[in-house]
Amino acid sequence: MTRAELQQVKQRFGIIGNTEALSRAIDIAIQVAPTDLSVLITGESGVGKESFPQIIHQYSRRKHGQYIAVNCGAIPEGTIDSELFGHEKGAFTGAIGERKGYFGEADGGTIFLDEVGELPMPTQARLLRVLESGEFIKVGSSRVQKTDVRIVAATNVNLTQAIAEGRFREDLYYRLNTVPIQIPPLRERGDDVLLLFRKFAADFAEKYRMPAIQLTEDAKKELLAYPWPGNVRQLKNITEQISIIETNREINAAILQTYLPAQNTQRLPALLGTRESKGFESEREILYSVLFDMRQEVAELKKMVHNLMAERAGQVSPVGAVVATPVVTAQPSVPAIIHPVQQPAVCKDDDDIQDTEEYVEESLSLDEVEKEMIRKALERHHGKRKSAAKDLNISERTLYRKIKEYDLD
């Protein structure tokens, strides 16, 4: 693809940036478009994955057919099969009529399955059958139907890890990942950050009928140095905030820093996680791992003390010596209040070292912390579950399940 053709594609689909990795992703999308191969688009949340299925559809022979984008993480688990494959009248309570489903509607076109890693296992089996044979069965029906649909999927989840944890089918992964496209995170796109900022600033200036904000040189350096965990979506939101709030249209580094979240903010388990947005169970496992690592470090510290005492063989420790060896009990709970308790100990010999400092923990269970964090998020967003789920960095389906589990309706 020539530079002019590449620029034309970017302009058509609103893609801004000159990074080689981004251009490579666009080039792969254009090349694979005329085929019917399945495509898996991967990248962190907020990098702009939704533009690439549209490129693939518009440059394919299916461009005159239906293009349907489905957010798999936003559909409750109990209804997702009906949404995707349709249902017969009376198939379940509330099924007052027949529904065609997305795979029926998109026959001859393209379906974009966003957040495909959030699909429940039974739905994954149904999707695999569509990929292998083009066949599906409506909920409540026994009749096999055919569909000719091109599937493009996207995820910010590490699917190989999800396979290892039993949350995603390996055979489905290989069928979806026929052609992989990796979208680079914003922190790896260099000066594209400045291009995007200028574009967003101009857009918001036009939208709100005010002069566009501009960055000083020190602010530009600050913008380039920030890691942008929320990627392009975060940059756009911050640009909009500054455009509305700041009366001074020239933004220096000091002003910009007030809008950039701290990079080392510690978060509670309900918000903890990687950029791959793991679920509650994975976060619980992370917390357990941290606690056990702490226990191992304490054990190593005790061993060092033993070795030090061994080097002084033949010497008698003075009576009443205090050996401050912290003991952390690895329990599945979140430490809330820690009280150090000093106790004198007598060392009878080199190998008899008493643990003399304990951490007495008044703790909350993980379930209580999760419940409280979800409740507060719902209050902050006035009951809007989509906003609360985004705030908690979990999918809407996971939030629905947790709300039901903790009886927060």
C-alpha cells in the first residue's frame, strides 16, 4: 500500500497517527479484507480497535451486506445466546415472539464481536460451530440454520492465559485467530500523542464554540512522558475536560498535571488488575499470591537471622534480647488495621529464635470489600451500571452478576 493510499484509509476511518506499528495494522486489515478469513484484533482497552473491523468490512466483497457490532461484555449471560443466535416464541419466560438474532440478521455480511473474551463457555461452543460449519440453532429450536457471516473479533484479554485458566476454549481461539492484528498502545506511539491531542482540541473547540487549547513545550514533554493506561480514550477525555474547565487556552505542564491521574495509585481488590482487565477471581488470586510472597520473604528473613546467629557459635545471647522478626499470616483477607505487638523473648540457644513481633490484623473479607466498592461505584454514578462497570474496570456482565450475588439491586 502506498503512503497516499494509507493516508486515504486513515482519513476515511478517522485514524490519526504515523507510527509504523499502526500503519502495519491498517495494511494487514486491507490485505485480509477480500478474503473470508476470521480476524482477531488484540490491544489494550481504549486503543481504537473498533475502527479495524469497519476497514475490513468496507474493503471486502461483503461491504453491501449488514455490519453488526456486538459488545459481548455488555450482554447479560442469560440472554446472550438469544441475542446472537435468536430464539423461538415461548423458548423462555418473556419470549413473546420469535427473534432472528445477529447471526441471522448479518447473513452475507460481517459481525464484529467486541470483548469476545467475555463470552460464557456454552456460547463459545455455539460460536465455534458457526465458524466451522456456518450452522447454528436458535434457543428453543431443534432446527439447524445456515448463515454466511464473516467474523471479526476483538479483545483486550490475554486469551492464552484465559485458556490456561479454563475460561476460553483453545479450539475457538485458533479459529478466531486465523489472522491476528495487534494495535499498539498509545505510550508506544511517540509523537502520535501530540497529533491526537491537537485533533481532539480542535474538535472540542468546534463543538463548544470556543478557542482551541494549546500546549506549551513543557506540557508537550509531560504529555509524551505519561504512560496513558487508558490509551486514546483517556487522552480524549482529558482533552475534553481541559477544554471545558480551563479559561486560559495555553496549557502548561503544571495545569496538565492536575488532570493526569497519579501513575502509582494503589487500588483496592475490586479495582486491582492489569491492563487486560481481569475479573474478580483473578484479582483474588493475585492478592493470595502477594500474601504468600510476603510469607516467603519473612521466612527468608528468619533464615538470615538463623545464619547470622550460627556465625556467632559459642556466644550466648543476652537474656531478654528482643528479636524483631515479623510474622505475617497468609490468610485470604485484605489487611485493614495493623498493630505491632512487642514481646520480650529469651534465646536459649542459636536455633531457638522466638518470633517477637506479630501483626494483629483486623480485616475485612474480600467479598465485603468487593461489595462495598461496587455499592460506592453505583452511588457515584447514580445507579448507571455501564459507568460503574467502567469505573471498576470490569465488564458490565461481571457487574450484573456481582450485583445479583451481593443483592445490591
